[in-house]
Amino acid sequence: MTPQQARFVIIGAGIHGLSTAWHLARRLKASGQGSGQDVLVIDKKGIAAGASGVACGVIRNNYFQPAMRELMAHSVDVWESDPEAFSYHPVGYLQIAPEVMRADVGQIYTEQEAIGYTSELIDGPEASKSYLTSYFSDWQAPGISVVLHEKRGGYANNVASMRGLAAKAAAEGVTIQSGVTVTGLTLDGGAVTAVETDAGTIACEQLVVAAGPWVRDFWSMLDLPSHISVTTPDGTTRPDVPMWTYWALQEGTLDVDPRTFTDNQGNLPPVVHVDSDQPLYDDVDGALITDKMWGIYYKPDFSFGGVQGGASPVPIDRPAADVAVDPYGPDSPEFAVGDDFVRMWTSALAHCQKRFEGKRDVYKREPSGGIGAFTPDSFPVFDTFRQNAYVIADANHGYKMLGIGELVADELLGTTRSLLEPFRFDRYRTGKLHPTSNSPFPWS
């Protein structure tokens, strides 16, 4: 039976909702301000039923934006705190890039050094080729000018990690209620006083929205604007910018034995991320796929049962209000990737490593990817609205940011965390936006 009141109500049993609940319960107990019984997590389906349950699971620090890099360093610390419970594999991360990104990657390395994040920079075409072939004897991608090898990071198994996180929250006394759909919010005096659900009304003192791609719906329930003005760093103001846009995530799996993708020493390799400005040709018929910048990532993954990864997402060409209410349902048109992705990704794998040539016929034809709700600048918003509604809008950076829950828990109990300051909603008014890189990925 769903409780009819709770001091803290958290909407969403994914990475951010469960992490916030776990850390909040711990802090309440440690400070003598309450216990885990003050925390209620509700989800319309269940643990990891949305974006967190289909995430490819890559954990990296590889961001051009200093604020994102510091935020991710904190989250990697949390992943490393209990690898077994979080089903975390610390294999590292390789960013492999062309000349046009060489300066950006070098800057990332320098700033990683400054915050004590362990990585190695391999600079120049010849050095990069030598380094990559020392890892993979079949490496063959041309046009590589720089490699950044993050020695920390790696990947985690999505559903297993969420179950481990839920167990930690439950052990602290948190109630996790599945099958509860939010239908509205009660606002009184400018604050949220209750959450209206199909299982009854739940009175609350504090609301946390951690709903992944469903953030659009709760934003509307909070009577917040669907379009905003955005001021750029040069002082230009763009009026009437959609607060939310949706992108279809392009991910999939080759149905091969994960043990066939090892390094030259027979070990599991780092996660491989390749950005390229070289023409990409079809691995089957040789036709040109693109002569523009492209990027892919991939890794051997026993949870997915093959070599799993993806490419840059593609915008959904219709207003955010028209995107499926249940974007992770099996019948949603956004859930399944199309033939264009399969052709591109399998050809890109073959472009990079000889072992992947001629493997398109073993691509797994199954739902994958899902969708992401992106903010106007494609970076997260962490902020309080309507006095007591804390919104975690991750702009699809979500799964890797396990540490957000710890930071949010502190803020819910009155301690402002500097790592979250660059992600306040007010940056769109003040023009304090994050810098952009030359990567083909919107989140880099």
C-alpha cells in the first residue's frame, strides 16, 4: 500500500532517484534529522524501468567542459567506492580523435591533470597509431591525431547496478514503491504540498523530480515554461527556445562472443570511443555513408552478450509535447534504432578494426537506445523550483553520474554544493553557458 504522506517524495527509480534516496537516508540518520523512513521513491513501473535500465553503461570523465569534468570525477569516485554492488568494471576509457579535435583533447588532458584525474595523452598521428596498434594489432582507422587514455572509468551493467543501488537505499530504510503513476501536483502558496497519483494523494514537504526523459511532464505540472529565452556568452539573446528537445539514442549490439574483443594481451580493453573526419564507407557495398564528422563507442559486454555501443543520437523531428508519453515501451517508435544506424555503426566498427569486417549479419535486431530529453544547451539542470521541488534534469548525461544523488542530498538538507552551481537554471538568463567542443556528440 502506497503511503499517504512522506517528508521526501522522489519521483523516479532510476540512477538519480535511487542515488538521492540512498544518500539522503544516510545523511538524515548521521545528522539526527530523521531516517530512511522519511524517504519515499515512487515509479510508474519499477526499478530501472526507463533510461537507466537500457543505458550502455559507459563511465567516463571525457568532457571538454570543466564543470562537467569535475562533476564526473566526483561520480567516478562513487562508482569506485563499491564496484561489486554497482556491477562496475574499471577498464578505463580511450578517446581517439582527428586533427580538428587535437587541441580540445589536449586541453581535456591538461585540465584532468589539474584535478588529479589519471590519464595519458598520446599526441600526434604516428604516436597515436603506434599506441593503438600496441593495444589492438588489427587497428586500421586512418586520420587519427590524438589519443586520450583515461586510466579510470570504464562501464557498469545497467540493471544490475540499479538493483545494487536500490538495495543500498532499502537497507537505509527507504521505501521504494513501484507501479505508482503521478497524475498531478498540488501547489499551495507557491510550493508543492502533495503528489497526486493513481494510488492516492501523497502529502510531502519536499519533492524531487528524477524522471529522466519524463522530466517534460513534471516541468509542466510545476507550471514552468515550455519555451525560454537563452542568452549566449557573447550577450546575444535567443527568444522562445524550447526547454526540451528529444533525441533518439543510437545504440546496439553485435551478437559475438565478448571474449573475442580483447587487447593484444588477451585482457578486456578500455571502452573505445572514436571520433573521425574521414569518409565512412559501407562495409558491405562500399557506398559512401558520410563525409562529415562521425563518432562511435563500443566495448565487450557480457551483460548485453556481445560487443555493445552506439553512435551520436539523432533529433526527433517533432515538438517535445508530441513525443511518446511512454518512450521506453516496446511499441514506441523511438525505442528501436533504424537500419541507417545499423549500417553506419557496423561499418564504423569495420573501419576501426579488421576483426569487425563483415559482421553486419550478426547485429542483434532488438529494441535498444530509447530517447533522451535535452535542455537548450544539452547540459544538465540541477535546481529548486516552486520553493521545494528539486528538479534533476540530466540532459541524457545521466547514468554515468552516480554521484549526483550525494550532491543533491546535501542540498536538500541545506548544504549548497559548488559542483552543482554551474548547472543552475539561471545560466540561460545570465549567459553563463558551458563551452562547446568540436565533437559530433551533443553532450561533449
